[in-house]
Amino acid sequence: MSLAWHDDNGNAATDDDHYGLLVERLTLSGSAEGLDTAAQVSGEQFVGSPDGRYQDDVRLERLSVSQTLSIPSAPSGELTITAGDFYRQIGRGLLLSLRKVDALGLDVTLFGGRLAFADDKHEADVFAGRTHSVSFDGVTQRHVDPVEDVIVGASFLSRIVEGATFGFSALHLRVDEHLLGPNISEHTTSTGASVEIPALARGLSVYFEGAAQSRKAEGRLDDGTVDEAHRGWASYLTIDLVSGSFGVLVEGLYLDEMMLRGSTNPAAVQRFAYDQPPTLERMDQEVLNNTNVRGGRLRLSYALADGDVVPSLNVAYRQHDPGARYEQMDALHAYTGLDFTYAKGTSRLGFSGGYRQEYQAGEKLKQTVHGEGDWVHALDGGYATHLSVGHEERRLLSAGAYKDSRRGTTLVGLEKQGLGTATAEVGYDTFDTRQTVRALHLAGIVSWDATEVVTLQATGGSQRGGIKCIDGVCRNFPAFTGGKLDVTLRHDLL
């Protein structure tokens, strides 16, 4: 349960201020003799809504039942039958990636059925359903109309060759929304294959995945017949080598118009993306185009002091829309880091920093110098101090001129094992220079492990917004000013 009051957050908008919100989530799960069940009931209630888009609601959000059966004819085999809501990712996400990303308010499942078989040498499944996004978008705090895109798929993994796993998969998407016209339907068919060799040689592992895609739009308009077809291709390679204390990771990515897009998500003002290929970038980087890309990444690391000290160096290079005369954009990102564990593993220090630039036709579009640090230092009596820092110096080309800005967040806290934490937060963002937009944000956060069942967290003050990204998926968060109380109860009935 979360109870919040939103004051004027200083972002110059008036439709997200001066209202209260109660969010309730009740999740029930149970299991017995191979039978697993889960259900989630969700509700929101507003006080003083700024406009009609903020709506009260109570609903059954998620429901699933899964039964696992042993197969007498295959002693090591199991058959699992699932009905209701379920998540599904194939391989590294080139074909399909339906998963929950709490930090971005994204949660899409398939509501339908899945039949899965697994034994020592094989894994196979077939699945079908309609996409089912959560009805309430936590970022915009607006309700989202249901989307019912249909996805049907199958996958097969084989380990009959010792030391290797071969994978094959296929899926078909039918878009529910008629974006190109009332009589125009969109279909996407994708196929893929993968091979993973975890021990090709001593300390050497290899993973490769490739995919092909066909997207079609068919139907009739008033002025004639529509029959469009587009092809997409994708491949991803990982080579990981560990030799003594030295580690090398090589990644390669090729995406040629590869995308699995569904109906429109009105909260995010873009189409649902049901795939999520690797980006080659750090998970927090702004990667706004991951459908037509080629590039690579190299990571070098060396373990010192029995692995307690690990310095690393990363270099990533991406070409967006490669070969396009005017649209091609290149991105280069180099950064280094150090992870240090001490006091018998009870304390840790990690920091990193680097430089990233995006350029087009030889002209720099965006430059970023960044630094991050995270330090947990254990004290006597189960106490620990925690310092987390993130800072960026940014330069953006806009209207023929460069604009400089900086942004970042620092958190300083005291933690007590079994009791809770107290944290002070300072955030800043100087990009928007309007007087009505707040540049400095101060907040305090206190969490309390009241019992083994109840956890409370209170937040008060102002927290900065902005674009937040996780593995290439980005959302623009509004700043928050006000107070919030989160109450979590976990109880085992048996």
C-alpha cells in the first residue's frame, strides 16, 4: 500500500500538482503438490484530482494457475501447464521479452496458456495469449486502456551434444489496434536460433543468437489495396574469457529493422515494444534507438587481492541507422571502474567514470562526462553507512548551439540490520532554466522493518525527475514533491 500527497513539483506543469493518491496492491500466492496459483488485486483512489484523467478503480489485475506433472515414461521429465498471466522471454530478447520492470512502471504479461516440457537434455514450450499490460501507469498515474495484441510462439532447447545448448524458436504477433486504417491489419512473424557453449575451451564461453523477421500490413483503403512487407534481421554474439585473474568480454550486435511493436501505449505515447535486444551499453544509459543498430563492446577486468579488488575498462561503439546518408549516428562510450570489497566482505566500495558522445556527419550531437560511486561501510553493532553518488556533465547540440547542463543525485544514509535505514537525498538538474522549474531537490527517506511481516518507508521533500532508462527502455519521470508512505505486509498463512 502506498499513500502519497503530490504538491507543486516545480516542473511548470499544472496537471500533476496538489492531489492525494492511495495505491493498494494485494498479491496472493499458494502452492501444493506441483500446483501454483497467484492473483493480484489492484486499486487506486485519488483525492483532489487535477483533471478527469485521474480515476479511481479497483480490479483483478493478475491471475494465474500452473500445474507441474511428472512423466512416468521420462523419469527426469516434467510437464508444466500454465493458464492465465505469465511472463516469457526467448533467448536474449531478440524475438520476445515480456517481463516486469518495476522501476519503469512497465508490466506486460501474456494472458492465455503455456505448455512446457523439460528433462535432462531438452526444454520445449508452446504458448499463446493476448498481451495484458497493467491498467495503471505508475509514472503518469493515468489508467491505460486494455490492449489485446495476440502472440503465439514456441521454443525448443536441446543439449544432446555434450557441452552445447542449441535453441530454436518462432512466434507470430497480430496487432489489435488498426494504426494504418480501420481495414488494415498488421502481422509480424519471427524465427530465431541460438547456440551456447559454456566451456568451448578452458575459461572460454560463447553464445550466439540470430533471428529473422517478416512484418506485413494488409487490407484495403478507399483508394486501393495495401500489401506492405518489411524484413528484419538480428544477431548477437558474446565471447567471455577468464584466464587466471584476467577477464575479457566481447559483445557484438547487429539489428536491421528488427522490432516487435504492438498497439499504442497511451501512457508512454508510443507503441508497446514486446522485444528487448541487448544494447551493449550500461543498463542506465539513454538508448533511444535499438531497432537498426550495429556495434560492439569490449570489457577488460583484472582481479587483485584474491578478487577483493577488481578494476575494469569498457569501450562500446554503436552505429544507429548505419549506411543512411543523413540519419546515421555514431555513439562512443568509454568508461572505467573499480570494485573493492573489504572487512571480510561486510563492506564494499565501487566507483566508475567515463565519457560518452554521439555524433552525426562528424558533428558532435551530445557529450556526457559521468561519474558514479557506491560505498557501504560496516560499523559495529550491525550498523553501516551508505553513500551513493551519480553525476553527469552534459553538452547537447540544440538549434545550432551547444547547451551545457549537469544533473545528478546523492544519497547519504545510515542502515541498521533488522531495523531500517535513514537517508538524505540531494538531486539536481540544470537543463531546464525556466524560473518555474525547480533545479535543486532535497528529500529525506526513512524505512523501518517494524516486524518480520511489516515494513514501512516514509519519503518527504522533493525528488528530481527526468529520463530513466533500464537496458534500453526509457521513461520520462516527473519530479515529485510532497510526502509518501509505503507499507508492505508479507505474511505466510501456513
